[in-house]
Amino acid sequence: MVLAWLAVLAGVVVAGLTAPPAPDDDFSVPGVESQLAFDVLRERFPGITADAGGATVVFVAPAGRQVTDEPYRAAVEAAARRLGGGGQVAMAGDPFEDGAVSGDGSAAYVNVTYTVTAARVSAASRAELAAAAREARVSGLTVEAGGSALEGEGGGPAGTAELVAVALAAVVLLITLGSLAAAGLSLLTALLGVAVSMLSILALSHAFGLSATTGTLALMLGLAVGIDYALFVVTRYREERARGLPAEEAVFLAAGTAGSAVAFAGLTVVIALAGLAVVGIPMLTKMGLTAVGAVSAAVLVALTLVPAVLGFAPERVLSRAARRAPATASTGHGGPATVEAGRGGARWARFVLRRPVAVLLAGVALLGALAVPAAGLRLGMPGDEARPATTTQRRAYDALATAFGPGFNGPLMFVVDAKGAPDPQAAVAAVAGRVAATAGIVSVSPPHFNDAGDTAILDAVPSTAPTDAATKDLVRDLRAARTRLAAGTGATFQVTGTTAVNIDLAGKIQGALLPYLATVVGLAVLVLLVVFRSILVPVKAALGFLLSVLAALGVLVLVFQRGFAADLLGVAQTGPVMSAVPIFLIGIVFGLAMDYEVFLVSRMREAYVHGEAPHQAIGTGFRHSARVVVAAALIMMAVFGGFISEQDQFIKMIGLSLASAVLFDAFVVRMAIVPAALALLGHRAWWLPRRLDRILPKVDVEGERLTRDPVTPELVSSHER
């Protein structure tokens, strides 16, 4: 088995390194107006690349002076010429000819358009842009640059977040397992699974249009669940050894019980990630499906490679104390060694069982209070204004907003289709005049016609910032007034541009949240119904998940919208939550929440089906599983928390939201609310109608048949002993 995995790894290494390069990000939002307008642009303006890289260089004169004064004008003109002659540059404007000078003369800007997409702008081209800016600063001008062409700059060294996450996970594993071999086994097998999945994505990227961005989620999730799944199997193996079973039989039971739980836990994660296809955005679908591949690889590693490696080190993966202690015959579900290992979990279970109502109400109240800010959630796509003030992109954004108005950084693009107009030039001029007269529009650029002369592009500058709620209302009002604004001209128009795309994206995702939630929760509840053979346990699991997600959204609003602890977490500017974050949060957290539900509650049900009373079964489940679930949650939090250090706002939001959600779900929902609810329900928690019981397939996650029908004579249950 080890040789087979090494062969797979060698194969994907060769395939990944010899595959054609991954394509650039091709983000599209099918079915929305802004995307339809871009489709018209590609058809009518074949020479225009809608996703071409661009940069805006802004020049600000010293206080009391103007950029038209000498020597500032000469410095700006020289910089414009140098920018226009740079590599990969298609064109660079002249601010004094293009009217790109502020009304008070304090600032001017040069727009640079590249011949390639932003992702393809080379480091040499960015260096040339920076050199032109430095040269202009010699005259005393303040010069800053922003735009998509600079996206490749900034951030820490590549892989920093991943290294931090792996280091933190290693520390948690070592403390939890007390064995360097066991910690190393869990970590190395998980890393092998991540390597296989990421190299496979790289090998398939060209064929399936998988850009570098699509693998981000796969890397994050593959690392987290890979470590957790290996940990569950290793822990169960050590538990069975502590009960006195020989190594081979202990591996059998670990694979048949913890391995089965891993398979079903992985299935819930796969359902949640594959459900991203419901949103209808190709990029999100690709990210979800690549993450499905990473999670599937983690499950396969846990079911095949981990047991195989245990065969090479059956004693070394045990803790030092376990290796020294004599083998202890099993005396029940909680043999002596197990009781000692689970003493903390048992104490907590006794506390919950004595005060189930108080614990349940306290947990719900805590998460409910954290969820309150989520009512004010605003979705959007923050731009350069969300960057730290130390970056040139942020300073350029602020300088342009000061000199030209807050809406300058997010102009609206009007694609005017005058193909059916008797006089296209007059029709476009009429539309432009009416748009310019609309409240909330500061200015409209001269029209730019295609070669056929039947379609034109207008840039309209709103009076409010791109992420302002008033800008969203303006876009909605302009579209609603389309018939009036184009009346009598024979033309029509569509509103697009980065700002409009972001508004449409937020609207599409917001509209897909409920269908996505219903799809994912419905399918996963069915899976849990099969696993636990209970009506109330899956419903309770879903309700607990909703509490965790809402509380995590509340944390996002507190930090990114209201600025709570923003400096501590490196959030430079408050603003809306990025549109895709909530739907990723729902999908990922649902899968992970069901992981904890399966691993914790399956041990409770295992004890229950072996004859223990409900309260006793809860205590047994905690004694066996609490420690490993806590460790798994800490590892997840370490992995996701490591990504909070990234400068990229999307990764930072995903990291914080997932770390928060795991904290709430593992420690408040699964460790407090779930046992309290089960204690109050008693035998009713495991009720299933007889007719449904006959219909549902029996999957035996708890390994009841393994202990009833042993593989070898030595493998018998505690009751049979």
C-alpha cells in the first residue's frame, strides 16, 4: 500500500511538472447584466480585452502648487512617456491631453493599459512602472500607483501561512498524542494527501480551466481534514491497544470504526462542497470541486495509507506511558487505560449531565449574542481601499478619491447598443446626456465607438464610493430607468464595469444562499439519518450548525465592518464582507460540523447500541472522543488561523470565519449543546420509526458487527468477554 501511494505521488509529480501552464482567472457571473454587457463588448469590440491588466499612476503636487506648474508638468509628461514605452504596455495616456487633471490642478493621473491580463504582467513591467514613479518623485511630486497590474505585489513569502499552519498543527498533535512517531504519522500522511491532490489539480488545470486561485480552498481544506482524519484513525488504534488488543486486530477495529466514521464525515464535506455548483458561478464551482478532490484524497489516505503505516510502527505510535505499561485486558467500553486518557472528557460530561438545561441555554445564548451583528451583514468586493495604508495601491486610491471624488475609483461602464438606431452617433449622445443629468452621476466620458460605429462605451463617475450602499442603489435605479433614458433614441444600454460586476455578484450569491443551504442541509441530514438511524439527532446537528455559522458571520461583521480588533488582525480598512465568503463559510463549516458530530455522537451511539443507558452512553462517548475532537478542532483552528496573516482580504476573511466557526461548533455546539440536548431527550434521541428503519440501509459506522462477529477469535466485545 505504501509503495502504491508512492507510485501515485511520483505519477502526479511528473504529470504536474510537465502539464501546460494553468490558465489565468476567468471570473464570470452568468445571467447577470454586467456579464451580458461584457459578452457584447467581446463581440462588438474584438480589439478590447476586458480583463487586460491596467495601472493608474497618480501625481500629486505639493500643498499650494499645481501639477501644471514647472517642473511638475515636465516630470509628469516624462513619466507618461516612459510608462508608454514600457514592456507589455499597450497604451499610456497623457493627462494634459486627456483631461486627467483635477479641477483644482492639485493632481493628475495616467492610465496604463497592458497587452496581457493582470496575472501575466511581468515583474519587469511592474519594476519599470515603479522606476517611472521614482523618477517623477525627484521633482517633489507625490507619486503612487494602483490597479490590477500590481496584484502580483505585496504579501508575505509564498507558503508562509501554510508553514505556520503546519507548525501549529504539529505542536497540537505532539501534545495530544504524546508520541513523536504518532504525530509525525498523522502529519506526513496528511501532507502526502495534500501533495497528491494539489499536483493532480496542477496536472488537470489546463484541460479543465483551473487557475491558481481555484486550488486555494483545496489546499486549506485538504491540509485540515487530512490531519484530522489521520488523527481519528491513529487515536482509535491506540485506544484499542490500550484495551489489550494485539496490533493487527487493533488496526482492524480502528479502520472498521473510526475509518467508517471518516468515510461518512468526508461524504458530508463532499456534499457541502459539491453543492457550490448550485450558486451558478463557474469559479465557485471549480473551487468546490477541486476541494472535493482534496477531501476525497484525505479520506483515501486515512483508510489505506494510515493503517499501512501503523503496520510499520505498531509500538512506536503509542505514547511512552502506554509502551511501558503492561497490556490490559478489556473490561468494558472504557477500559482502565481509556478511562485515564478520557478523564477530562468524563468530568465535563458529568457536569453537562447534571445541568443540561443551564448548559443548553448558556450555549444558545452565547452563540445567539454573537450572531446578532450578522443582521447587519453587507456583501461587496472591497478594492484597494481595504489595503494597508503602507501600500502604494491604498495611497493611490486615497489620492484619487481626494482629488477627483470618491466615485472616481469605481466608474460605471455603459455599453450603448445603437445598432437599431437611425443615427447611432445622435442616439449615443442623447443617452450620454440623460445619464449625465441623473442624480448621483458626477461626469460622463466622451463615447468610444467600435469600428462599425453602432456600439459605444461610456464611463460614468458616480458621486459615491464603489462599496457605498448609495452606489448600489444608483446602479439599480439606472437599470430601472433604462426605458426612459433611452426613449426615442432607438438605442439601449447595459451597465457594467468592476463596480457593477461586484454588485451583481453580491446579489447573485445572496439569492443563492437559501437554495444552497436547503440543498446541502437536506442531503447531509439524509446521510446522518442513515449513519445514526435517528430522526432527532440529524435535525439537532443541523440546528447547531446554523448557530455556529451565524455566530461566525457575526464575528466577520464585528471585525471587517465595525472594526472590532481590526488592528490586531491586520484589517486596514472596514468595509463590506466579500461576497463569496458567506457561501464558502456555509459549505465548509457544514461539512466540518458534521465531522465532529459523526466522531462524537457515533461513539455515544456505539455505547447505546451495546446496551448502555442514554446518560451513561453520553459519558462513554465523551470519555472516548472528547480529547480527540478537541485536538482535531485545535488543528483546524491552527490551519485556518494561519491564513489570517495573509494580506489578501478574501483569504484573511475565510481564515478568520472558519477558525471562528470551528471554535464555536466544536467547543460550544458539539461539546456543550449536543450532550445537553441528548441528555434532555434521553431514549427519544435514538427513536426511528420501524418502517423507516426497515427501508434505510444499515451501514454500521459503530462497528457493531465487527465486535459481534470478530475477524479473529481474539477480537471480541467486552460483553462477550
